[in-house]
Amino acid sequence: EELKSIRSLGITHGQGFFLGRPRSEPMTELPAELGHSIHSLKQVVFHKYHETIFDLVEFCEPLTVDNTVEEAAEYFQRNKQLNFIPIVKDNIPAGMLTRSMIYEIFLGRYGRELHAKKQISNYMTLNMFIAEKDKSLSDVSRMYTARSDLDMNTDIVVTDNKQYIGLAKSRKLLEKITEQQIRSARYSNPLTMLPGNVPIYEWIDDLLYKKDEFMLAYLDLNDFKPYNDIYGYTRGDEVIILLADIIKRNVNPDMDRIGHIGGDDFVTIMLSEDWQVRCEKILEEFEEEIRFFYSEDDLANGGIISNDRRGNTNFFPLLSVDIGVVMPDWSSCT
């Protein structure tokens, strides 16, 4: 029952007497009676977190380029809450008509008489924002806010293989992105304020869902415990912050993401093609800057003398970083 409970929480790794008691030679095969449970446990690998712009779609009946201005005015009259009407040609978005455009046309002198029977294609704006339905909310938000020519209240036209399927409110997109930022802050590491495990899982799930190629780098300090024992936890925290700052300096903020798993363990999710050069820079800069965190005597000796995890006294060289990098195969991870 406990195994089923942790499985339902999405936990994928565990230990305990039920799975196997401590042995000098670990088991290579699990008892047959656990086979089904463990198989089920392995099915729950990811949090399956993926929100796309399709989740915000509201269907709005479009007008065609052949409809008249008067028909558009009647449409707005019937739909008091509507501020935008998508205009399509063969169900492909061709433009957008706003309520303010209709007001401007009809409020002019003889406006209705002059324009009511004309096609709306003569008045619609081509300045609209179109997103395919499988685009993630973060991608849509980034592209949307980058459009300096857009009114930030403009609805988003959502398509499926370029065919119109509905509108998404920019206000709802903003609300969702704000929720994600709050969620990310909630799971941030308090020392570095970098995202923790939950956002990391979500980023990986998103990339696997989109079948994007990316490099996953795991960064860890070597012999960090002996350093803490000699210099204290406050100085150790400063070293962790140093490593976080060096990682931030050497990743591409537009493409890569950093996560702080805990302690001295970090993860970077890298889409940058020059990921190896960036990792090497992290190693080089840390090797240079960590020297400022040692006394002159320890620098001269090239390290410190402290107890290891078994209580034995040993010599430990200056702190260094190990980086392990893999390119996940999405076909094996989903």
C-alpha cells in the first residue's frame, strides 16, 4: 500500500525493506512478486506538465473577407463582450476587425451610408498575432510581448495547421504566465533563488513533449563536505552562490535554463549549440575564482586536511566542479 501511495504521488525512486534489505552485494533482480508493482512504478516518470495556447482557446465564429461592414456591426451588437472579430479566407486567418474600427467608421458623417455595404476586407487590420495550437504558453508569451507593434489587449488568433480554430484572450495568457512565475518562485531554492526540482521536471517534460533536442548538464562540487567542516557553513553557502553566479554568466538566458536541486547540486537544460564551450568556461572560471575562498596557507598547500565521511583524516585539494552531460532520447523517455 505504501508503494502504491508513493507511486500515486509521482515518486519514481525509493528504498526500504519491502524492496530489499541492505546487503554487501546488492541484488541484481527483484523478487517476482514485486515485478508488477515496480513495473507500474516505472510508468510514472514525469509530472506531465504541459500547457499550450490551445488550453486558453475560446471559439469565436469568424467572418469572411466577403462579409460587409454592416454585418460586422450587427455581430458586435449581438456580442457585447466581444472586442475583436477574426476575419478568414478559406478558414485561414486574413485579418482582424476591432469594435473601435466599427465605431470610427459609423460615427463619421454619413459613415453608415458610405461604408455599410462595403466588404470588411477593406477595413480589417493585418496586424494580428497568430499562434499554432501546440505552442507552449511561455513561447507564446515571449513572442507576443516581443511584438512592439501590437496593442497588448489584442486577442491571439489560434490555428491548427494554419486553419483558424479560435481566439485566446491576452489577459488570460498573462494570468497563466503569472501563475507559472508564482509557482516557480514557490519552488525556488532559498539560497540562490534558482528554480528547484518541480520546475526542472516541468521544463524537461515540456521539451520531451515537443521532441526537442537538448543537453542536460548535472553540476556538482567535489569534496564540498570537508570544505564546510573547515571553513563553516556560511562560507560554504558563499561558494554555492559563487557557482550559481558563474553558471548564470555562462548560459544563454534566451535558450538555456538553470535549476538548483539542493546543496551543491545544479542542473542546466541547454539548447545552445555551443553547450560544451559554455561548460568548459564554467570549469575555468570556478577554478580561478574559488582561490579567493581559501586562506593563503591552504592555497600554498594546494588544499586542506579534514575528515572524510568515514571519519578518516585525509588531504583534499581545492574545490572543483564536475559536470556530467547527456542528451536525452525523447523516444525512450516518454
